[in-house]
Amino acid sequence: MTRAGCQQTMPRGKAPGRLDFARPAFFWTGTALCVAGVLGHLPMYARLTGPPGQHHGMGGMGWDLPMVLGMVLILVGLAACTRGLVGPRRVPEADEPADLRVVFDEDTPLSRAHWLLTSVMTIAVAIDVMKPLTLSFVAPGMAREYGLSSPLDPHGGPPVALLPLFGIGGTVVGSFLWGRFGDRLGRRPAILLASVVFIATSVCGAMPRFSLNLAMCFVMGMSAGGMLPLTFTLLTETVPARRRGWLVVLTGSGIAGGYALTSWMSTLLMPHFGWRVMWLLGLPTGVLLLLLNRWVPESPRFLAAQGREFEARAVLARYGARLLPAPRASTAPPRPQAAGYLRLLGPAHIRVSLPLVLLALGIGLVTYGFQLWIPSDLRRLGFTDVTADTILRDSALLGLPFNLAVAWLYGHWSSKGTLVLLGAVTTVAMTGLAVAGDGVATRPALLHVLLAAPICAASSAIAVIAAYTAEVYPTAVRSHASGLTAAVTKIGGLLMISAVAAALTPPSVRATALLGALPLALATVAILLAGVETRARSLEELSLQALEQGASTSG
């Protein structure tokens, strides 16, 4: 590709190293409209302050004019934001771009740009995790306000389990959808679009009917399901190989931090403002992510793959790397013409995809199944709302140092071994809870330890799975692959929630722990037998190996 062809991809007047929106006016106008639309829902919420135990009860209320106008503004705003984010894809001169590889100077320490990006991605992970975890904290209050049936009151109306069913179902769809967005539109636009949807769906806290809560919760889940895999994909593609493993997994501490933050917000705010305030937190957290966007670049590997070499070099200059010609595979595998989820099950990737899918399913049963019902389980065992939330917060905080150890193991010991270790630790903890059953409520110290283990080991496992997935797949399908494992993680929780909603199994400590432990044990064995070691290996090397193995398998 010629330099002139590369320069045509950089908008006129844009300084090297600076990436902006495709259409800034559209994006920021759309964001302002979404914020205004959410604010239009707050007056009715503020007027409906009830007595203690009936905070801001809006069930059965109609929509006032500001709420109707607010929804219109949100829809128009989302359309404008999407228009503002969608930029150029492959340039005409790059229909057959030269093979390029990103080369880091491995002796150069991490720069300020690396640490800023890592910090922003950690915050993004914590905020993202707060969305689906909020489901477990709002379910009891929502059941009381709408008269829903629940494990504590099985004689009400529709089951409250429909709420997490729709929410986690949305994350499954979102993981697939945003995974496709990430490979087609770019990592950064997809992340920012998810942030705007966080803002828009915070109106779930002002919906007057349960059916509307379900609809908004589904859309919220779509954005939450897409954010997590994209953050790990972007960070993986911007960090040197020698430091990539531990730094990317360290970002996963935001998962445990999100759990602790959600528990803390529930303890602090819900006694005074009711369950709806937990959804309304989507407004300030979404705005925060947008304000931090200046430190979020587009992936240089994505830019290079799209033929936007000049922009890729501009980004890499900030991160101490450069582009060089890449060696071709000795078997000369054909260049993929399209990215899709079915390709991940083809000969080039099936040996990696199958064990990862099994492990993601097992971790999902723990994180989005077992953990989702823990607040209700603790209340069923006699703990008050505040005490239950405090136990969960303390359990998450106890395990934060565990994430530091996992990050070190992944980056300096073995990526494959760390996956196996986390799977084994989580299986043992879940087995312990299954053996102890409801009797664990009489032993607070044991309860804290057994809760901390699955919360922290499973949250670390999500981070490790996301980091590992982003390493073992080539750039063309990396976002798709991250979306696949993220979606399967949520599917594990969806299966658990569906069983509860259908009353096939009660949400007891023993039953939910056992349902998580069994498949997780099988998945851990699969990773042990078929996993690939990625520590300190470049993404280009791993991609080349996968393509050569795929070519030999198909041959």
C-alpha cells in the first residue's frame, strides 16, 4: 500500500495520533438528547415519594407528558449517536492490504498512555458488571411493588424471575451483536455506543409497569453484554506481549469491584430511595464513561486490518509500537473474506473454541446463576436486606487481592494453567456450599469465605476467559470470538434463571451451587486437555499458528 493511499484514510485537519468520532456533532447532540430524555422521567419519580417501605412506588401509574417526550428524545438521540459513531471501514485502496504485524519494543516500560487506557477499561468493566448484577438487588423490591411471585412469596402474580430472565437474555443477544459490531465498525465505536445505551436504559427506574421494566431491562442487557468483551479485546490489541497477560487480567479486577460497588450502592441508597434508584445509576455511570473516552483509542490492529495504515501508525506512536510486514503462513492459508460466528467452529478454531465454550458455560452458571440468587437466598435464610448486601460487599472486597495474584499467575506463570486453577478453585468452593447447604447461615465466618471464593474466582475467571479469548483468535474474528464466549457465559445464567422461573428447581444454596459445580468441573478438564499456552507470545504468532493448524486439519 502506498503512503498516499494511507493518508487518504486520515480526515483532513486531524492531528496524527488523535482519533475522533466520524461525525462529532451527531454523536454529542444525540448524547445530549438521551440525557435530556432520561431527566424527563425524573419529575414523576421525585413526586411519588411514599412512606418507608414504599419508596417511590410508581406501579400502575400512567405516563405524563415529560415522560412521553423523554422517550422520543431518547430514541432520536440513539439514532443520532449511531450515525455519529459509524465511520469508514476498508478504504478503496486497501481491498487487498499488505500483511502487517504490530511490533512492540518489549524492553520499553509501559507508558502513561497504557496506564490511562488500563484504568479507563477497568472502570468500564466495573460499570458494565453493575448492570446485570443490579438485577439481584432490585428483584425483592420490584416483587413487592408489582405483587409478583418470588421464592419468598410464591402466591403473587407473574414470577419476578422474569426480570433477570429478560436482562440476562439481553446480554446474550448483546454479546453476539456487539461482537459483530466490534469486527465490522471498530472496537471504540462499539464501546461508546454501549455507553450511550447505558444512559438511555437508566429510565428503567421510572417505568410504571412491570412489562415496561422487562423491555427496558432487555435493552440494558444488550449493551452490558457487549461492553465487557470489547474492553478486553481493545486492551489486548494495544499492550506488549510480555505485559499483556497480567495487565489485561488485572483489568478484570473491575468485575469484583463492580460487585462490591453494586452491594455498597444498594446498602447506601435503597433504604432511602427504593429499588428504582439502582437503575437510575445508569445515567451518571454512562456519562462518566463518555467523559473518559478521550483516553480510549481505536485498536491499531483493527485499523491495520481495515487498510487504515496511517491511523494505525498514529495510534501505535502513542503506545511505543510500529507496523512491519508480517510473514505469511508456510501453508499459505487463504485470507478470510468475511467474519462470522460459524467460522469459530471451523477447522482453524474448533480446538480452541470448544473448551472455551464449555468453560464459559460453567462460569456463567456460577456468576449469572448462583450469584444472581444469593441476595434472595440470604434473605430467605433470615438475613435482613442490609445485612445480606453487606455480606456480599464484604465477600467481594475480601477477594480483591485474589485478582492481583491471578493477574500475576496469568502473565508470569501460565495462561492455560491459570484457567485450569480458577476452574478448580471455583468448583471446590461451589461444592463446599452444596455440601453445607442452608446450614452455612449459622456459621458467618464460613459463609464469608465460601461466598468470597466463587465471587472472586468466578469474576477472575471471566476476566481470564475474556483475555485468553482475545489472544488466541486472529484480528478478523477476535471481537466475534470475544462476543461468543461472553454470550455463552450469560447463557449459563439464562439456563439457571429459566429453571427457577419454571419452578424446576428452588433457588436454594445447595441446588444452585451444585448446578454450577458439575459442568464447571467438566469444563476445567477440557481446558487442561486441549488448551493453548499464550503467555509472552505475540498475537500475530498465535494467529499464524491457528491458521496453519486449520489448514493442515482441513487438508
